[in-house]
Amino acid sequence: MIRRLAAAALLLAAAALPAPAQTVRWGNNGEVSTMDPHGAFSTANAALLGNIYEGLVRHDRELRFEPALATGWEVLAPDHWRFAIRQGVRFHDGSPMTPADVVASLRRASLPNSPYASVTHMIQSVEQSGDWTVDIRLRGPYPVLINDLAGISILSEAWMQRHDALQPADPARGRTAYTSMNTNGTGPYRLVSREPDAQTVLERFDGWWDRSPVPVQRVVFTPVANDATRVAGLLGGQLDVITPTPLQDLDRLRAANGLRVVEAQDLRVMFLVFNVAADHPVEGQPRNPLADERVRQALSMGVDVGAVTQSVMRGLTQPIHTLIAPEIGGYDAALATPRVAHDTAAARRLLAEAGYPDGFGIGFDCPNDRFVNGERVCRAIASMWARIGVRANLNVMRYPPYMARFLNHQSDIFLLGWANTPQLDGFSILNNVFHTKNQRSGSWNAGRVSDPAFDALVARAAVEMDPARRTALMTEAFNMERQGFWTVPLYREPMVVAMRRPLDIPASADGRMRFWMARLD
């Protein structure tokens, strides 16, 4: 509470001071969990850190893959790729980037139990093969290596060695290191100062290799969890851009002079996750009700997703019945039909059949930041479950402790959003969220799903090079999840970015804030 008050005080104090020219004051609804780019596989973290760090590959304005710290690549064999490393690149500390830095960074992200292990799971070895080339050998053919590399940041090996940071600092595991608070990337912005829960300041890096015009000189990131405070800061001139924009204030912001509202559809699909493990302890229950497929189906039937999208999300999105957006590789329209109809009476009958005629109590964790109207969504769903006799004990908290809680398998039911970025491929959610957790897969499998047949399908999809056969394998895997009621798909998150003119920042469907692409009209 003290830190939140301090952040609010900083915001109010900023009202008395005009922003320096070419400074963008960014109010976000949550804090990033770490400044270590390998410390958390998180779109929310990448929205900020993507301005500091870069990978071998990046996305352009249309989210197409293009060279970044690699100038090109060739496939020497289905399991052997060679990358030409860009010359003349410097880290923010002034040291030159070399192929050795690429090797060290990819090895770091590939370490067992790294948050990025399920992204790098197919990488067998990384070696420097020439003065300016790096070879990646895979565990087999793998069609989406480029997709994965778009999200793996490159750090300085010497800098990591100097600060004892050759392993990722994962806050969900309670790990901290120099990289938790400090950065040294190659991107268009460098870190100037960091005060968690208060203010993080980035400044344009004039030594950036890209040489593209970067009109925004300085970015001041401030976590402002309260929607009303964030909107007031934008309307009052203390903030220049807010994310996300509260939907209940959208009409007011559209009508305000001097503001620009950019609307898009996020790739992120929101869904509820059930902890299905039989040995998962549920307070007040002799066994885990969620281990029973009938209970999960009843809970799915108890949610009126259409009412959620119309009332809570104000009609700015529609119910979705799959876990990936149509733009994502592996999407199959055959699965875009309702899993079950909303039916309170049928849900009650199913609960009685499962041995819960009087319902039961269950924990329901939800963040009050990070997702658009996330807390309101959870409260609406908890009310719907009450009608079928399920007493959802809502536990609302900020996202960093929330993420640590569900990743440590402490949550019964929780709200999750998955955009399949940067891969833009459905393999991301299959391998990260539903594959049995091991050293290289299932890093986000907080629902503790474990199905050997499902894992076998994912393993086959990983190495299938034929696009049609690969999509068929992923469709079969998604259908297994669908039939098992491991989740409740809800909707694609609406993306609305409100900003003060003359600022014009593209609203990227992957949720990242690319300040180097901004314009000052």
C-alpha cells in the first residue's frame, strides 16, 4: 500500500512539472516482475524490455519476422541452422556485440528450468562457427525456430560474467540477481533508473545500430494500477499514454480534445485455468473437485461468456471458443464452436452426478492489474458460479505475486491470457501451458495437466515440417484439451491505447509498446 501511495504521489507531483520535450510518460496498470529478459516468459515484461533488448529476429509493424541482430540465416540441414551475426552493434555500456555474446545468451535462455526453456526446448547446442556466424543444432527438424528466436534477448557475456548473472533470475522462483534491476541491451533505449512500483526511466540510445529515426527521447514508465487514477493522469496531462485503457471510460476519452484513441484486437485469448491434479489440496475439501471432468464441464456450463463480453467488456470483444486467435499458426476454424451451452440447471445436475449436490467452495485467484477489466471479469464469473452452488473464494492481488502463486501451483482456478507471442504459432500454448512439466516443456503448466497422449501429439507437431500435417496434429491436441475441459475460453482481449497528441504509437496486436516506431505528428 505504501508503494502504491508513493507511485500516486509521484504522479500527482508530475502535474506541476511540464514534461521535457520528446518525453513520453507511460502509465501502465501493472509493474514488470523483473528487468532480466530471460527471467520471465511474459508479454507484459516484454512490452517494456523489448525497447531495451533485441533478439536475432524481430517483428516489423505488421508483425512479420525480419532480421535484427542476425542479418540472415540458412538451413544447412533440417536440424542445423547457421546465422550471420550483425557487425557494428554495440551494447549500452559501449562494448561491441560479438557472436560469443549470442552463444552465451542462447545457452543462458536454454538452461534447464529457465523460464525460456520451453521456447528453447529444441535447441541442442549453440556454437560459434566462424568469425561472424553462429550455428544452432536442434534435437530434430523444427519449423518454428525463427519464431522462437524473435523472443530471446541477447546480452553481453562479459557483463553477465562480471555481475555473476550467467543464469536467469526468475522471480517466480524467488531468484534475484544483478539483472533483476539492471540492463545492458543493444536496443533503441537504455535504462537510466529503476524504482520498482514507482518509476522506470528509459533514454534513447544514440548508438543504436538501426539508425532509424527515434523521435521519442525519453520514456518514463509508471505503474498505476487504479483505472480512475490512470485516466485522470491522461486527461490532466500528467501522463502521455496509458495501457490498458479502461473500457468504461472509452467514450469520455474519445470525446476529449487533444487525445488520440487507437483501437485494435489483441492476439491474447483470455481463459480460466483449472488445477486438475488429484493431489492438489483444496481448502475445506477432502479431495480436489477439479480433478473430476464432470465438475470442470459444469463450471464451463455455468459461465455465460456472452454476458461477460457484453456487460463487463462493453461489447468490444466477442466470445471465443478456441485458445488461439485466427491469425496464429495452427488455427483451425473447425474448433470455433461452443464447447457447451450456458445452462445453469444442467450444470447443477452434473455437479450432483459428480457427488456435489450442494456445490462446494473453491479458490479463485485473479489479478487487479495487467488484464483489461480482469477483476470485474472474475467477479462476474464468481457470481455466475454461485447460481450453480459453487462458492468461489475470490482472491484478488497484483500481478507479480499472482503470477508467482499460480506458477508455484498454489491456485485452484485462475485467469490467464496467452497471445502466443513472439512465436505467433499455436505450438507456444500447447507446449508451454499444457505439456507435462519437465525441464524443457510446460513452464506455464500451472493447471498441472499431464496426459502422455497429448504430450506425444505435441512432440510430433514439434518436428513435423509439412504445414498441413502439422496443423492437423495441433488441432488434435487442441481438441483433447477441449474435450477434457482443462480451461474455459472467454474472449480475445480488446486493445485500446489512449494517448495525448501529438504522440502516435502503433497499437501492436502482440501487446508490445514499440516506442522507436512512435511518431510525434
